[in-house]
Amino acid sequence: MRRLGAQVAILAYLLAMAAFLLGPVLVVMAISVNPFGYSIFPPRGFSMRWYLEVLNDPQWRASIGISLLIALASSVIVTTTGTMAAVGLRRWNSAFRDGLVAVLMSPLLLPGLITGLAILFFFSLVGALGASWTLILGHAVITYPYVLRLVYAALSRDTATYEEAARTLGASPVVTFFQVTLPLIRSGIFGGAVFAFIISFDNITVSIFLSNPRMVTLPIRILEHIQWSGTPSVAAISTMMVVVTGGMALLIERIGGLQSVFGGVPDESR
Amino acid sequence: MLFAVVFAIPVGLLVWVSLWRYDPASFGSTAPTLENYARLLGDSFYLGILGRTLLLGVVTTAATLLVAYPMALVLTRVPPRLRSALFLLLLVPLLMSVVVRVFGWMVILGNPGIVNTVLMSLGILEQPVRILGSMTAVVVGLVQVEMAFAVMPIYAALATVNADIRQASRTMGAGPLTTFVHVTLPLSLPGVHAAATLIFSLSVAAFVQPQLLGGSSFMVMTTLIYEQVSVTLNWPFAAAAGVILLTGALASLLVMNRLFRALQPWEGIR
């Protein structure tokens, strides 16, 4: 009897946690289909009105395009340079390497807003403020650690042994890299690219300082919209964002598991 | 290598700019001055913001640990399939935009919001209470976003607690509660420490939650920095506030270190 009681308590706790963790997003989704001009829950009626409104609004469309472009460009830059850095870092002696890795990882440790502030100062000092590429480069700086960590983790396995075997059998360094190393670390690179895309697409703390009236990223426009207006169109665009990032999350889970991305815990069930 | 240069300087840049004199006419003078710090630390208004930020960190850390510890404990005791599902439940919300989730909380906690509507229809409340703009709202928003980061390290620590040790304690006649308080909990403290460090750092650095859920009536260091940069355009003062935030957070973490070391007197022996 006591066992049963404990199990009921655990189940109740887990259900409460599920509601707590998923509730806010579900509420936003529910609001997005309500036909009225204000955010109301539970929804009364069903309408795609706010989705059409968002998709027909030039400002929302511009922000969607800008955010997609920045996320795509920065994740391409970060994935290529990050992979090269990870491969190169392996060749150096350990003391220097550890120091360099620490420096490259520092945006993970600094508060996002502080990094954003420093990036703003930097671009201002070099006189580049307002240029569209500052957002791409700024996002590259903050997503770089994630790619580096994922590719580096993929490399640390048995790649060196396979590379050595390829070299012994007469393959040139270039052939070895493209035919042996790259296929071995493919999932790490791909996971890093997807993760960099998501981080950039959702970023607030860097974009908020680098955005200007001509270039407002999607999360910043949502933030402003929530603060000043608050029509359910923001719920519609939020739902679309959730679908994009949620789909990508499933993609990562398919490839290698979300836990490895978060530097998490080994899971024996896998 | 270019990226390394970009990273190595953010804090240096911050300190440098914080020593400038604010001059609305030009960008800033080069003669170093400490007046930004004097203004920050000599004014009870700004000291209050710093205190509120650190208090928010402490309260959020305590709340998150209370919610996350049972989850970590449950994770160690459930079959692998359910564990994978629970991990997914914890991690998927992490990939949803913070703005979206905070918007959900605004609808839930607002006025008229879900919480107020439910409490009033149940007759518990006569008048709607104002939750938005209070510390409660910010803490709720932070706990939801940061919970997974607390569960991971605690779970990792709990997973290493040998089942044999618990069994031994039970065999010696200790009840489940005694075993938990005297065996499991102390052995998991390193994980709790890691979680607390992470959650505190994330909480004092958070921007979106205080900005949207706290508003102008609950100003913290990050929202102060943002206001100084975007509204007042006083960059040196914002930089000084950033340095103070980093210093304050670091000092708090050192105190926390001390506290946890006092809780684990055997750490040196083992």
C-alpha cells in the first residue's frame, strides 16, 4: 500500500513537471489560433487569422528572412572554421592547447549580455557599427564554442588510429582527411551546425545591441512586440519558431542524442 | 585564430570602456576615470539594483534545486525507457526560444491571466493579484528555463552513489528517510554544488525574464545595462555596471564555494 502511495506521488510530481516545462509553450500555441484581437486563454473558436497576418506583414517577413540568413551564414562560418580549429588543435602540445581551448570557450562562461556588450564596443571601435555582417560575425562568436566542443568530442575517439592506418597504407594527408577523418566526425560536425543554427536563430543578447531599425532579427521583433503591442500575431510567429527549432531538436536527437550536445550525462540505455 | 583574438579581449574591452568619462557630445574621452564606479557604488538606487540581482540569484538557485532534486532522484530509479522520455521532456524546452516561453508565462501570470482567472473562479481570490512585475514572476520564468541545467549534474552525482551503500545503510536498520538524509543526500552534494554554481551564474546574467516578467518595477543589473546602452546611450556606465555584475557574481560564487565546503567536511579525506 505504501509503495502504491509513493508511486502515485511520483506520478503526480512528474505530471506537474511536464505541465510546468511544457505549459508556457502550449499556452502560446493555443493563443495563436484564437480569432480575437487580444491574447486570451483558453481559446474560443479557431482561426488562422494571425498566421496570415504575420505572413502578409512586410516587417515580420523581413525579420524572418534576416534571422534565417544570419543563422545560416553564421553556422556555415562557424562549422568550417570550428572543424578546422578542432582538427588543428589536436596536433599541438597539451599546455598550449588547453589554454587556447579555454579562451575559445569563454563566451560560454561570460553572461550573454556582457558578451553582447563587448561585441558592441568592439564593432563600434573598429567603426563597423550598423553593417549587416556585424550580426553574422557576432553570432559566429557566440556559437563557435558549441561547434568546437562537439567536433572535438567526435575527434577524441578512435580517429587517430584510423588516420594512422590510412597513412600507413599510403594515403596522402589530404586524402586521409577527406576520406577517413571527415566521415568519422560527420555526426559531430552536423550536430554542431544544427546547434549553431538554433542558437543564432534564438539569440537575444547579442542581437539586441547590434540590431538597428533597418535590421531587426526575429526574436528582437518578438520582444519589442510583446512589450509594446501584444496582439496574438506574436503567438503565431512564436509557434512557427517553436516548430522550426523543435524540428531541429528532433534532428539532433536522431543523429546523436540531445544529451551529448549539452555535455550531459552518459546514458546507459542508449 | 582570429576568433581567439575576438574572445580574449571582451573583459578587457569592458574594463577599458568603463573607465571612460561619459560625454553626450562625443563618444567618450580617453582620460581614465573611476567616476562611473563611484556613481554606481555611491548611489543607493544602483546598490539596490545590485542587491536585488544577487538576491534573485540566491532565491532562484534555492527554488531550482528544490524542484530539480526530486527529478534527478526519480531519474535514477526509473526504467531506462522512461528515463529517456524524461530526459527528452527536460531538454526539448531548452531548444525553444526563451522569448516564446517567457511570453507564455506572461499570459499565465498576467492580469487577466490563467492563474488569476482560476484562483478567482475557485473563490480563493476576490481581486486579481499582480504577479507580473514581482520577483515571483521572474523566479518562475527562470526556474522553468534553467531546471534542466540543475537536473543534469545532480543526476550525474546521484548515479554514482553506489546502490550497495544505500543497501548497507538499510541493512544496518536505517529507514528510507534516514538513509536519504545521511547517505544519499551528502554523497550527492558535489552535484548539487555544480548545479547551484551554474544556476546562480545563469540567473544573475538573465536578461529576458527580468525585462519581460519583472519590468521597470523589478530592475536588475542586466536590464540596467540594457537601459543605459539603448535609452541613455551611456556606454561607459553600462560597461562599469557589467564589471560590477561580474565581480559581484564571482564574489557570491566564492562564498557559495565556502558554504559547500563546510557542508562536506570529509571531502579532503576521501
